[in-house]
Amino acid sequence: MKLSIQLLFAGLAVSAYAQDDLNADFKRINAEVQSHSAAYGTLKSATETIGHRLTGSANGAKAEEYAYKLLKSYGYELSYQPFEVESWSRLTNETKIGDLPSALNTVKSVTLAHSPVKASVSAAIADMGNGLEEDYIKDKDKVKGRIALIYLGVLPGSAAGTPTLHRSEKTAIATKYGATGVIIINGVKGGVLLTGTASVTGKLIPVPAVCIGLEDGMQLKEQLKFKPQYASLNMTNFSGKIKARNVVATLKGSSLPKEKIVVGGHLDSWDLATGAIDNGIGSFAVIDMARTFKVLNLKPKRTVEFVLFMGEEQGLLGSKAYIKAAQEKHELDQLKFMLNYDMTNDPKGFATSREEMKELFTTWGGQIAKIDTGFKNVFRAGAGLHSDHQPFMLEGIPTGGGAGGELPNNSGQFYHSDGDKFSLVDEQQLKNTVRYSTMLIDGLANTPVIPVERQTEEKLKAFLVANKLELPLKIAGEWRWKD
């Protein structure tokens, strides 16, 4: 009897959301964004008037104020969510490499966060390949007292299925085996340098870490086959308490106001360029999604919070602060879904951490595809780390966003680099992100039943294991389950 009742309610739930017909809303959203989207113009203005948006810097504060005032002009109820954390920024850096400790030549490099405040290291270089644990197990003492040379992604010619770890995880492994410094080779041609954090915890690492260009790095690997190579890493950096603010725009739900759909994107960028791609196209798309809701006077049943996070680049600082605040207010159960837009561009479908969302997402996607055949109704389910969805996901909250898109104008090679400029942005593709995503938000905020709930600890653990996230979370010290 109990099983029959459960099946009955399950059937009612399916029929409730399978019948969602949002065509009228979707058509209005499509027409508005295609004709009046402000994302391209506001992003252009921000890159020209602010520059980079490094968290804790004067520019970072200007970006927070820019987003706040823009959303205010759209008629939103707004708040700053301030947080104070340890942060990091680069000051000076010099990397030298050569055949002898006394004959080193300067190589173009960029310091990786969160290298020490001051470091001066000279040592022989050890080629550690992809920088995975197995690369060290072969010869545990190879890197001890030396500077580890590591390829950023997966080296060409590596065995099929070779895992890809984040630069921070590779640095943690090198440190574990006694490296005195880390040189990471970028995989992009043309000497492009990238920055980013080399810390799994968001705190200072004990050894200096730098990135060098592909050509310099591969030449160095070749030289190491024939004779020893040496390097000196000299740098100074800032580390200390900084203040930053998430910007939160709230559209209160009409009938389910305590149920929240969080729509987020990180507003901050690194300081090498203006961060137009990472994450201007994501954060300014989120702002334009909010604008669209207001100008069309859409009144969702659930509350929608549009959140511009700061501090993502230095370790998901803003999204962690958001989750901490929700925990303190005992409001985690109110967070029904989190959509994250981090370099999302021209999506062809929807992604989510939860396979159970497939019918609902593809039902809406089918309606969107009738409006625009460029939308292919792609559906992807799975999970990864290293963006602002992560703190939500680790609390069992369903997450998602766009799927199937590609970055504009071959801009992926300029990720975290000095080439991340506004000229890379494609206006129509940015509009596509806004209109399809606004439709997705409209669906989530209005559907009678969202067929997933916050995961229990037991189910969350199994989910993370199934998505092969146990190892990187253990390396980061964020695996809270005992074996």
C-alpha cells in the first residue's frame, strides 16, 4: 500500500512538471533579449572604466559598486554581502633557468597564487611530467630538494584516460614529495602565460610557484633529457586580510518566497587583463538575466537571487561566504537550486549535477528549440570542482547551468592570461547565454515540482565518489567523510 501511494505521488509529480508550458514567457524573453540586451554594452563599459576586477583591490571595489548601481537602476532590492578573508596579490617576480647555477638566463613567467610573501629558491630542476601521484611514486626522491617541472594539463602522448588535476592539486603533490619550488608549463602556443591559484586551501603555499610558456617549457623538458638544468625563483607577494562584497539582487517569489533559486557568476577577475571572458561574459550575463526579469515584469513563484560573487579566483571566497551565511541563518534547505555562470557562452542546452532533472530540462529545452533551432537541447549531468557552484554542491544543493557552448573567438587560450580582453567577446553569443538562461531560471522558479532535493550526507558522499571527486577533495582537505 505504501509503495502504491509513493508511486501515485511520483506520477503526480511527473505529470505536474512535464506539463509545464512556458512558451508565452519564453517568447517574450527571447524577443526582449534579442532586441534590448544590455550585457555587451555594460561589459564593454566596465572593462574600459574599471579595468581588472581583482578581489580586495580598488578596482574590485569599483566593480562591486558598478554592479550594485546597475542592478539598482533595474529596480532591484539589493544588498551587499561583505566578507573579510586572507587574500593574495603579486608584487615582484624573476625566474631564471640555465645549464649551471652560475649561468642562468631570465625566462618570462608569472607568479601563481598563493606563493609565499617572499621567496628566493635556487635548485636543480626535476621533470615530473603530468605532476600526478604516479609520476612521483616511480622515484619518490627525484624531486626532493629540487624544483618540480610540471605540465599544466595532460602531456601529448600520455596514456588514454590519464586524469587531469588542477594546478593547485599538482602543486600540493609536488610539495608533499619535497619540492622546493614549482614551475608549471602552460599548454597554449605563443608564449601565453596564465595565472591562477596554486593553493588547494586558499592559503599561502610553502614554496614558490610560477607559470612559464609552452615553448620555453617544452624546450626545458628536452634539455633535461641530456643534462641537468637549474633554476632560481625570486619573488615578493602580498598576503593579508582584505574586504570584499558579494552583490545580491533579490526578486521575491509570489507564492513560494522561502524557496530560492540562486543564479550566480563571479564578478572578480585576475589582474593581468580585464577579465572579459573570465568571468565578464558570465557575470554580466547574470546581470542582464536580472534586467530581463524586471523589464518584462516576470513574477516567479520562487524567490530568485542573482548573486555576483567576489573572490572566486582566490579560492571561491565569495560563494563560501554565501554558504556560511546561509548556514548561520539555518537557510540551506531554502536553497532549491544553484545555477552557475563561469565563462558560460552560447549554450546549446543545460547541464546539472543531478540526472533526475533530465525530463524537466529537456521539456523546457524542447520549447526553446522551437523558438530558436540554434538551441540543440543538449543535456549533461555530472559534477566538477573549482567554481562557485562547489560550496553549494558540497552541501548537497543541486547545481547547473549552460551546456554545449564554446568560448568565443578562440579565447580559451587566453584563460587567466594577459590576453583576456573585451575584443574576444561575441555579442550574439552573449545574448544567447542571457536568453536561454533566463528561460531556464523562469522554468525553475515557476515549475510546480522540482524533482530533486538537497542530498543527505550519505547520498552526497556516494554522488561525489561516483563523479570521481574524492581524490581532489582529499588533496584539498575538503573530504569530510571517514573511510
